[in-house]
Amino acid sequence: MSMQLTNDEKAMRDGRDGAAVAKAMDLLIRYGNALGAADFVETRNVCGTVTATTPFMRDFAMAKGGFDAVFSEFNLDTADVVEVPQVRAKSFHLQLGFDPNHPKEMGVSEETVQFYRRSEAVVARMGVNMINTCTPYQVGNVPSFGEHCAWMESSAVVYANSVLGARTNTEGRESTSAAMLTCRIPRWGLHLDENRRGQVGVKIECTPQSNEDWGLLGYWMGHWVQNQVAVLDGVQHQPDLASLKHFGSAASSSGGVELYHLVGVTPEAPSWAQAFGGNPEGEVRIYDAQARAQTLDKLNGQTQNTQVDYVMLGCPHYNLAQMQRALELLNGRRISERCALWLFTPHDIKSQADAQGLTAALEQAGVKILTNSCSAMSRAVPPGTRVVALDSAKQAHYLPAILGVQAWFGTTAQCIDAACTGVWSHA
């Protein structure tokens, strides 16, 4: 079945607005037909990746004709080189493959940085907001309830759907780039009411208190539900942004969670029954102290070496309050010469931290503040790293597989203690 197109969509497809928009519509139509979507929704809020941050793309651009060639091939899925136009949707750039302000730590050449800077300038002229973060909702992009979006980045998608009540599937580089030019994305998945209703349930008996607790609950839930919509009940207090950020990112890592409902907290779950929306209550499991302990063992069970070489904080990217908390936990101590602590945050938040003297205080203690990326995206860690300590269940899930390191997962306090002593403590 072919998608139903409006007259405006047909005109875009047929070249009314130029070759790039026509290629974008062609891509989206093929995409929508493959998904079985009946038509498109209009979106004015797109988060994706457009710049070129790898040597491969640099070489491709030099051989094929500049950034237009990169955008055509890797963002619009066409071998025809088209001129990149202005975006139509409100568009935001997500995290990069490295921090261009710290190329040495990221292990990239100055040539690669300079090519990125040129592509960044082109993207900015397109009208894309270069926020360069996995947490667009922390730096001004907070979609309204029910708003149709086209977002990449699993941890951002689950936050937008669940906490904000916006509507997006986990999109890719190609579909988000096409949406930037057309303000369209196929109507399927979580854009549809029927796919947002609860399917399975969780009764929480071990109430999360810390970000670590929320990460463990998310990791446990994601491993079980995979891509189903879970309804959770039993939270005793209102979680803050950081807690929900850690919860969703963990659930989207161990599983494919794009939407959950937390009764009394998230907007589509004023009650257990309303969160299911008429769906039959599927399997209901209990999250208790035993489930928590087993999840912690799963994350830490492959690690024996307590000598920590590297501590990474900031997945998802830290906010200002988390940076302040890190400084409080340091409590006048310095990072051990045997260890490194890298803290990742959006560059807009770093600017605020700079103005408040927070960056200087952290750096004086030996913390390295980085922006735009993370160790999973950049594949960059301090030289000689064998053992990592993390307060992110998402990073504890990915870094051992990506980099072949051992990883400890725990509280932020445990991580900072490890950075100051070079030793992981279970206490």
C-alpha cells in the first residue's frame, strides 16, 4: 500500500522546492512505505546529526565534492550531489563523535577537527541549532505534550515520549535530516494513540532513592520488557530530571524502551488504569530488593580488578546541579595521579558553569570537563585504561563491549571516591 500524500507533499516530491527537498521526500516515502505508514505527520521539532566528524567522511567529501556530497550520500541516501538548503523545521544537532575542543584526549587529528569546523559552519548556515548534546531537553528544546517530533538518540527519545508526553520514534540520521527539510515524518509507531498504551506492568516494592537506584530499575525493566510499553506503580516521591534521565537511558540500553508510564509522575499515567488505556493488563512483575541486587550483580559481575584507571561522569550529559553535586562530593580532595575523571556536559551548560566558577573549581581538583560527546560516542578514554568506574548504567552496559574494558557501576559518590583513591570500594 502506497502512502497517501497531500498536495503539498506531492509538490515537494516533484521538485517544487528544489532537488534536496525532492530527495528528502523520496527518502521519507520509501521509509514510510517500508513501515506500512498510511501517511505523514507534520513535525516542527527535529533532533539529528548532520555534521561530519570522522576521517572517513572527510575523505569522502574531498573525493566527491565537499559537504554537499556528504549530506547527499549519508543524510539523504542519494548518490546525486545536491546543494544543501536551509532547514524548515526547528532543528537541533545531537552529540558528536568527539569533543573538537580536546582533540588530543579524543585521539583525533587537527585535520579532522578543521574539517569538522568547516562542516559545522555549513550546518549552522542551514539553520540547525548546534547544541551537540544527547539531552536536548536540558538546553532549551522541551517539546509540548502531544507534539509530533523526529528525534534520534535513544535516551532522548524515551525522555521526550515518557516524561514530556511528546511523540517520536527513535529515528536515524537519514530520516531526521529529511524531516528537517520537509517538516514530515511517517505516521507510525508512537505517533499513534494505540501504540502508546501500557502493555505490561511493574509493581515497585524497592523504591528508588538515588540516581543509581533509578538506573538499576531502568536496566532491570529494559532487560525484561525490551520494546514493550511498561506501566510502573509504587514510586513514593517525585523523581527529579536526573533520576528520570538515568532511568530512561538504562531502560533503552538493556532493552529497546522508547516509552514507559510512571503512575502519578508521567503525563499519560494519572492512574494505573488510564496508563493501560483499555489494553488488557499483560504480565505484571515485582521489582524488589532481590531484583535490585541481582541487577547490580549483573552489571558488576564481570569485574574483579578494583584498581580504577578512569572515571566517567555525564551519561546522559550532566546538568548544572549534577556538576555542583560532583564538586560537593570531592569536598576539597584531588583526583589521584593513578586515575582520571572526565565529566561530559553540553557546551551551553558548561558556559553557565564557567560563569559561576564551577568549571574552574572542578578543574582545580583535577577533573577534565568535556563537551559535545562521550566515551561511548568517541571511543576515547585515557591511555592505558583497563578499569572504568561509572554512575551510568547505560555506559556500564556499552563501554565494556565497545572498548574491551572492565567497568564498575555505582553511585556518583563511589565514582568520585574511586577517582580520588584509584580504588573501587563496594561500601
